[in-house]
Amino acid sequence: MTANADQNGGPAYGRAFADWRGACTDDWRAYTRHGFVQGLGDGSLPRAAFIHYLRQDYVFLHHFARAWALGIVKSADIHEMQACTATVNALVQDEIRLHVEVCAKAGIGLDELEATAEAPANMAYTRYVLESGYSGDFLDLMAALAPCVLGYGEIGARLAAGDPAPDYAEWIGTYASAEYQGLCHDVGALIDRAVKIRLGDEPAATPRWQALQHRFKTATRLEVAFWDMGLRPE
Ligand SMILES: Cc1ncc(C[n+]2csc(CCO)c2C)c(N)n1
């Protein structure tokens, strides 16, 4: 356990994250130590699976940008609004373009990328996150968004520390980077602040806490299904 880890052994991205992750340790482990992830680390992941995953992830990021935009709608103050706006901007202006570049290097042109048929696991996950925001408040949305952002931070940091094979080193480096780890700390702090505003200093004692834990767990299970889908290129 490093100095920057919490008692669950993962990175310390915040109090709410540590609690929500601790309430679904088996699912969290299935997500962050999935066969797809192990294959990224040791280089054994078949190239076809990685490319299939990247194409689906291109579609995924569009829905994720929408979900963060919904965060702007559900914000309580200018701080939350600015944080969500920055994430929407990073997703739409940089990350989606980066995906286009990575796919181009892997031999997938923009036309092919745009023609990607969305897989059911992709639909299930992204629509669940969006629905959490539509029917719920800012916290419901953040609980559904957290596994995605923070899980990739935890995966990237762990794989990078384990001397990964060169095959997927660029992918791992993106999520292990100081820039991405900084984003994870910022999102963790955004969530902790949002919790404090709405639920006070003892959020775990409020009636809503279990529902938020459950949302986090459900999104984590949908990440597992997304990796499963990645391992099944048609
Ligand atoms: C299936 C899937 N889950 C998580 C991520 C990671 N991710 C998605 S959006 C974003 C930026 C901030 O929200 C990050 C890091 C991914 N790419 N694909």
C-alpha cells in the first residue's frame, strides 16, 4: 500500500469513493482486475479485442459527454457547474479526438468508427448513467459516473506500477499519467463536496446513502459487462 492509498488498498480519491467502493468489493475487484485488464497489462489481450473495445468506447464517450453535460443541468452552484463544464470540454474537444487518433493508428478510419453499431452492453451502461441523472439529482448522477472515471485511474496506476508489456503501454500511460490521476483527485473532491452540501457531515447515516452505494455498485457491474463485451469481438 502506497502513501497515497486508502484502507481498501486503492488510490485515495476521496471519502465517498472509498465508502462506495468498500460496499461492493467483489464487483469492484471483478471490474478493476478483469481478464481484459490483466491482458492489457501483460500484453496478452488479442489485438482484435482491443480494437473492438476502442470502437465501442468511441460511442461510449459521446454518451459520457452527454452525462457530464447533464451534470451542468443538475449543478447546485458555480463550482459544480465549472467542474462539469471542464469535463464536457475535455471529453468533446480532446478525448474523443484522441480516440480517433488511436483508432486511426490501429487502422480504423473515421467512417468506420462512425459506422460502429452500439453493442447492448454499451447501451445498458450509458443509458443507466444518463437515466441516473434524468430521474435523480446530482449525487445520483455522480454515483453512476464515479466507477468509470475513478476505476480507470485505479487500473492505470496499478498496471503502470507492475512493469507492463509494451503492447498497450500507451493506453496504460494515459490513465497512469499525473494529469489523469489529478483529474481523479479533482472528481473525488467534487463528489465529497457535493455530498457535504446535500447530505451534511455524516452522509452514511442518511436514508439516501444506501441508494447511492447501490448506484455505484450497479455502474461497476456494468463496467464488468463492458469488459466482457470487449473480449467478444464479433
Ligand atoms: C467503458 C469505459 N469506462 C471508463 C472509461 C474512462 N473514461 C470515460 S470518460 C472519461 C473522462 C472523464 O469522464 C474517462 C476517463 C472509458 N473510456 N470507457
